[in-house]
Amino acid sequence: MSRLTPVDLGVEVVAGLTQRFGRTLLTGLGTALGVAAFVAVLGLSATARGQVSERFTALAATEVTLERMSLGALDPVAFPQVGQDAVAALPGVREVGVSWTVPVGDDRVTARPGDRGDAIAVTAVTPGYLRAIHATMAAGVPLDRFHEERAERVVVLGRAAAARLGVSRVDAQPAVFIGAEPFTVVGIVDTVDRASDALLSVMVPSATASRVWGPPKSGTVTRMLVETDLGAAAQVGRQAPVAARPDSPELVRAVVPPDPHALHDQVTGDLDVLFLGLALVCLVIGTVSIANTSLVAILERVSEIGLRRALGARRRHIGAQFLLESAFLGLLGGLVGTAVGLVTVLVAALVQRWTPILDPLLVYPAPLLGTVTGIVGGLYPAWRATRVEPAAALRS
């Protein structure tokens, strides 16, 4: 009865892998790429979840919006200054800003009188609005209390609106025209954290808009954007309608952020499913790579298998050898892939200036996962090797 000791089996495995070293490297590379993608994708997903959580906490969880429809001559100002001051005095409130879309009719915004112009939105805003949306200036200054109290004929352009109007600097005090009305450009907004439509708008002091075009028309929705401290949004959302309009709080609609824990769990759950699916696809690719290469190797080694069978090797010895070769390739690819995946996560986090998040329960089993991939990929080729008949193999 023939026997195959572990030492002999190891010698045969090493010999089989080193005979075709280039193919062995390419096969291991397939597994390495699969495991690297698995580690990198899950590591990047965990890192991205951390950024989503941070951004949600910093912005969405601290934003309350009040909306009220103007009633025309009966109630021309949706949120008077006294109401804005009352909301700003609430505990947990950082900034308060009011905005509404100015109904300019058929008037267009132009860089020169007489031009055809573009249909750019004109928005009336209070000075606190630009602070509430975290506007950063590419040039000039934001609207301030001086512009508001004196109803100055000035505007601040969003970056996209400025590009459409051909305005890139404000040191020469360029003017734009809304219909026939001239306005001096005092600033250009470069970025915002909230209300991204501001980048497409021409922003006018609310007092100026009321003086030129009158107060908001009946049916116009006026919005008050309230930035709060973390954790204060729900309370501010309950108190702000009464503070803003104590005479008719029922006509004020408060929009508060959803429960942060529920939204965070939903977002991270969706990311987990998406990235886990991508990682599994990468592993399947690695498994197929090992199976394909191993199967080709067996077809090329039919004579060798037949000779070993003729000399007394049993089917299980042949199967064990090829299965162990695949497992070793999977382990080698798993080790290399884990290292590559970790480096990928660290480099990506460094480039994006994120904090890398790597779960040890993900990193440590990754080489074992590569081994399992190799075993699964080698099952069918090993079975095919055990079916080789000595006589037929030696005749071929």
C-alpha cells in the first residue's frame, strides 16, 4: 500500500509550483488582486462611513428651516426683523438668515444694459444667510448689516452666476443689471456648505429687494435658515415658529433634520451592502482565476499524473497535491493582497485628508480568506486530476 508523508507531499507541492514559476506568480496575482480589492473596498467603505457621519453631524444635524408663505398686502413680511432676533436669541442657535426668490418678471440679469441676458435667479437674503450657509468668498466681501440697513444697491454673485456674467473680480466695482436696475458687485461666493443653489444666484440685500421690487408677493415662500448647536435642532424646531411669528405660529412650517442615529444606520447599512457586494465580486474573480489556471496546469501535466499513478500514487494523493498547491497560492495571494489593500486605504485616506478606519476583524482574517479562495478554486481541478487514468495518460 503506497503512502505519501507530509514531507513528501510538501516536496511535490513545491516542485509543482516552481516548475512553472511565471504561471504561479500570475495565478497568485489574481488572488492577491481579489483580496486586495476586498480589503481596500471594505476599508474605504468604513473610512467613507466615518466621513459621512462627520459631515452629517457637522451640517445636516445642525440645520433647521422655517417656511412661511407671504399673504400679500395683509401680511407682506413673513419673518420681520423682530422675529429673526427672537429666533437668534433661542438657546442653541448660532446663525439665522432669511431668503426668498425675488419675482423680477421678464427682467434678465446682464453685465451690460441692452444685452439679452441670462435667466439667473435673483434671491433676497439677509446678512446672516451667507453666514448660515458657510459661504466662503472668492473675491470681495459678503453682504453685511451696513448694506441691509441702508438698502444699498449691491449684490453678491454665486460662483456659477459670476462665470455666466463674465465677472471674475470686484476691485474695479463692476456692475450688473437686473432689468434696467444697476447693482454694484461687492463679492463673489466661491463655496458653500448648505444651499448649493446660492452658487447659481444673484443675491441682493433683503431691504434693497423690498425697496426696488416691493415685499414678497402673495404666495411667495420665505425661508428662514437656522444653524444650531449639535443636538439642539429638535428643540429649536419646536420653539422657532413661536419665536418667529408669535401671532400665527401655525402658519410657519418647521423642517428639522431626521433622527441622526436612524439616518446614520440607514446610510452605513446601504454602504455596507454596496461595498460588500463589490468585494465579493473581486473574490469570485480571484477564485475563477485560480480554477482556470489550475485546470490548464493539470491538462499540461497529464503525463506526470499518469506516471505517478503508475508508480503507485493513489487518487487521494494526487488530489491532495493539487488542492494544497491551490491553497498555498491562495495563502500567498492573501498575504500580498492584504498588504496592498492596507496601503491602498492609507494612501487614499492621506490624499483625501481623511482618518483611515481599519477593522482588525477585517484585516487579520484576510489571508485566511485568500486560502479559502484558493481551496475553493482548486476543488474542481483537483477532482479532475484524480480522474486521470494511468494507461490513458501514458499513451497521450
